[in-house]
Amino acid sequence: MVLNEEEGGSNIEITWNIVVLGEILLAIAVLPSSCTSLGGTPVLKSPENFSPQPPLRRHRLVLFVVSQNLGNGRSTMQGNGLKSRAISTCVVASNAPHRFRKDVEFLMEMGFDPSLSLFEYAVHAKGCLTESGWEDRLKFFRSLGFSNEETIYMFKKQPLILSTSKEKIRAAVEFYISTFHWSPTQLSKKPSVLRYSLGKRIIPRCSVLQILASRSMINKSVMVSSLVAMAERDFLEKYITNYKDEVPELLDAYHGKLSFDEYNFDS
């Protein structure tokens, strides 16, 4: 590993890098369960369930390149008051530590605040994409009816939207547009709903709601975005446990065994 001794304050530089490496090792050692897998690539958990914990598999690469690639990215983040632990978390979260400096500068110019935990998601998501990959994602969202501005807005609100599989995004967009007649502009204001599984979460929950609404057991006016984003335990308690004795088919709907061609509740 090469430590930077070209700057005037070489001892300070070396000491700083040792501190960062120590923080990275600590983060890796005590936070091993922070990853989920998406197509074989370690990814951070979604923001609503996120505890800032970095991916584990790339730690050797990170330790090798971190002292050479923090560069202006480190200086920029230090200039915004970030401590070494917060910076090291972002480095380990990065899917491309060799591009860390450029990614930090790119995100800062876009308006991300590095002092917020959302910045870690952005670092990870941007690290998943090369420059051509970024342009490909913009093109993909345009094919679904989103403008570049709407896509960037979604990225700033939910960075992991750009590291979510195209198949999952396309299926969710088509469902919301055909079922609830939402426009891409409406969807862009609540991008989290595009990251959930259509078959395992979105349709089962909407089917449960359809059954209850058809029996006038709940108010037909509900925010689907809130319904889909609701924590599993809360959804079960509110819509399944309280009604399962009266409406046993709710469990079939919840487990994806029952669905509807249309939904008659207001979204």
C-alpha cells in the first residue's frame, strides 16, 4: 500500500490514512450483516430499513486503494465537517473505490449533502454505474416515460433506484400506470414504490386491500405508496390479524394465491 508523502504535511497525511483504515476495519468487523444481494452484487439495504453499515466482500480491495484514491473526495468531505468514520463508511460502501473521488465530486455537484446518511446510498449506487452505465440508466427511464430531470429527482430522493434491476422497475411502472393510472411524473414523486417486488409485495398487499374494501371493512381511500412501504409487522397487524377470522381468504391473497384484474379502492 502506498501512502502519500508528496504533500507538505506528510506525517499528518500518513496518520490520517492510518485512522481511516482503522475505521474501515472496525466498520467491517462489527457491521457484517448490512448487505443484501442483488444479482450477485452486494448492496446496501433500502433507506427505510437502513442502519449505516458497509458491504463486506470488497474490504481487501478497499484497503489497497483507499490511500491512493480518497484524494479530493476526502478533502471535500472533510471540508463539510465529516469525521473519518463517516468518510470510511462511504468508502467501504462504494462499489468502485477506485472511482471514489470522482463519484464524490459528481454527487456533491448534484446537490447531495455528505453529512446525511442518504449520501452513503448515493455513493454505493453511483459506484455501481460507470459513466456509460449512468447514461444507459437515464435512457432506460426515458423509455418508461420519465424525463432526465425526473430520474435525477428520484435518484436524489431514493439513490438505490438506479441500482435496482431494470426488470423490477419496468414491472412496477407498468403495474402502477395500468392499474392506478399514475403518470411517470406522479411516480417520480414516490420512487420507493418502484423498488418493491411486484409479485411478492405490491400485488399481494393490494389484493388484501381489495378484499377488505369490497366488504366495506376499511375506508376505500388509501395511499398505495404508504401501503406498499409499510413495515411487514405493521401491515400484518393492521390488515391481516384484525380480520383473518372474518375473512379467511386474506391469507391466500397475502401469500400471492389470489389476485384481481382491477382494484376498486382509491389510490
